[in-house]
Amino acid sequence: MVARASADMGPAYELHLNDIPVIRGRVEQSCSYVVPESLFRRIEFTTYPSVHVVPIEVEDHPSNDPWKAVLKATFARRVTIGDGKIVRIRFSPDVTKETDTEESE
């Protein structure tokens, strides 16, 4: 496996693994999914009218830094993917424990 970084790939970009760009997207706290870009067929987001209000929740940041906050917005999306392998990486809640991985097709 070869890991490298490229410039100008956007704010959610993490790195390239074997020439596959890895983009960060929060799914759940204890796991990540590795999905090859080639599997994505279509991604659609909800289109709201210009007068529609999207609810925003503000929570304290986990660091308790008074200058930071967690903003949560509600929206919907539809993702269509093709056939191929997706890797799910589960993280232990205790970072001192080992992690495991699962592959699904």
C-alpha cells in the first residue's frame, strides 16, 4: 500500500492510498468506510426553496474550548453506488485496544 498527499484536493481530502483519493465524511464515531471513487454512480442532495429554513443545532465542543462549537444541520442525500468492495474499519472506544476491519461486497 502506498500513501501520499496531494495539494488542492479540498477541505475534506485526507490522502491518496494506492492512487485512490481518501475523502473524510463523518458516518459514525466508531467506524469509517473506505469506498473507491469509481463505485459512486450518482450523489444527490435535497434542494430546498430559497425561503426554507434548515434547522441548525449548536453543541459544546468536546474540548470544552469556549471558542469552538459543533454545528449540526439536517439535510438529506441519496447515493447510488455500483458493484465492488467497500471496507468498514471499526475503531475501539478505548484507543489502547486493537481495532479490527470487515470487508463487505
